[in-house]
Amino acid sequence: MAKLFIFLSAFLGILTTLISAQSSPFEMVTLIKIDYATAELAEHYHRLDVTYKTINATAIKAAVLVPKKLAASNKKTDAPVVVHFHGGGLVIGTSLEPAFIADWVTQLPVSTNSILVSPLYRLLPEANAPETLSDISSFWSWLHTSLPSVIASAYPKINTNLNQIVTVGESAGGYLAVQSALLFQEKAKIKAVIAQYPAIWPDLAAWGSLPLPDPTNEAVIKAGKVIDEYLGNLTGTEIRTDAPYPDRWELTEAALLSGRSFEFWGDETAIAQSGLEYALNVSRQWGDKVPGFWVLQGENDGMVAQAGTEEFLARLKGVHPGVEVKYTLRPGLHGFDALYGLDKPFVAEGVRWVKGFWLKGRR
């Protein structure tokens, strides 16, 4: 009943404003979800925002959330860790971006008495993709050296169990979750990866099967102007780590519509270093230390194609024939699982599978 009340309150509070502004159904649903997810996180977690890296006097932070019921316990507790990377095409989003994060992801740490950590990272196009990945590498170093003391200072009865780490992310966040396991497993020590529609690698063959945008189309021309104007105003010194939806959504849409998303990733070398081939080659050295992967994909996803996700899985198994993979293919669009809870049967099945690696040490 409490969740229903929160949802209805959000719906009624936002609906009038959006109708008067003639907003689209997508905008209505997304803004309602933001209000609901924000309220859910505030209800169930205590939050700390901690700097894990500084670049040119700019602090890059991670949100550290502890379930309130875990914090209130009088017992000494070993707490597993859930690391979440937010989506947004590497261009928009914030820690635990409420527009994108699935309900079941926010419920998972509460149900397992786990610490939830969600880092910011340098966003494109102010940064290039290797710089974003450099932040992810720095984050994993920080997590293993500093997170236990951050938790212990605030919650002395909670011990951070770094032997039980699962990472999860939606869309671009799923890409970062997978890249963490392929590029940084030696320091990350991830037991399982949950990747929701993650296939945004620039070197996937699936991208080549997409029709090219019509350069004479008015919408494509307008999108190109949005990108050119934005890029033209950059000096090369800006650092952006936080862009909560709907901030920069016009830029993100323009990149998708014009087919120019990978322009933001950098030059040819930067794109190659951010690709799947490069990550898989690095991962060969981890051998059987590569974690299990639960990968989710919508059959009707128009932003991250099913063919791309399945190409990723085939190439992953080609390099790591023994890797454990669970693939959940469901009807639905991009973000199809966003409003489902842990009680949804396919979610419950996937979480049980992940727990075998994450909490029970299965290999």
C-alpha cells in the first residue's frame, strides 16, 4: 500500500503539470518514475556522497547507500556490495539515475542487507570514452582501498565484505559493468555481472546493419545542428560528471537520430580502446576469474538491438568458452524491466542465479 500511495501521489502531482505543458506520454511516464524512484531510495536508504577521484580540482563522487534496516541492526554484520553504474549513453545521467534504474535493482540491496554504491564518471562529449573508463578503473581501486573505512566510520557494526561484489547497470551502465569485469577484474574482483541491454560497443557488427540517417530529413538536419552547436561551444577544458535526466536529453536524442553518437567517444584510437575486441583481449589474462554474466535484453529494443547483445555474448564465449552466462530475452522496449520488482518471476529467477556466484561462491 505504501508503494501504491507513493506512485499515485507522484502520478497525480506530475500529471496536471505535464498535461498543461502538453508533454508526451514518454515524458509523463519518465517523470513519474523519477519521483517514485527518488522517494523509494529516500525511504529505504541512508546516503553518503564520497569523492573517489579528483581531476583538475573537480571531485568525482560515488553515492554510498546503506539500507536503513541494516544500519539499525545491533548485530555485527558482514555486508555484501552491489555496485551500480547508471545509464544514459555515457552522455547523461547521475548516480542511481531515477529515470533509468529498475525498481528491482533498488530493492536488491535491501533484500540482501547489502551496501549499494553508484559512482559518477566523466561524461561525453566533454570527456572521451577512454577517460570515462579511466574513472571506472580509479573507482574500483578506491572501492577496495577506501569503502570499508567509509562504512566503518559511519556504521561501526557493518563490515564491508569485498569478497561478495556484484555489479549491475542499465544500457550504458551495463556496458560499464561488463567493461569492469573484462578490463579491471584483477582489481575489481567481481563475482557476478548483471548487464541490462548493454550492447553499445562501437565495434559491434550489428551497428553496420542499421540504415543510415537520411541527410535531407529535416529532423536529422536539426539534430546535426544541435550537436555542432554543442561541440562548437566546448573549449576542451570542461569536465562534466553529472547530468540528471532530462538535462542534455536533446543532445542525446540528436546523437541517436543523426547517427553521430560515436563521434562523442573520441578519435579512432579512443574508439578502439573502448571497443569489445580490446576488452576481450585484455580479459584473456583473467582466465577462470571472469565472473558469471546475467544479461537482459528486450526483443523490441530500438536503442540497443537484440542482435548486438547476442553478438556480444557470442564473442564473449568465443574468448571464454567456460564462462557462465544467463540470457534473459523478454518482449519489450529499451528499459522494459524498469518498473518490475524482485517478485517478477523472470527477475526472481535471474537474481537466484546471480546469488549462486555472488553470495554462494559458485564458479
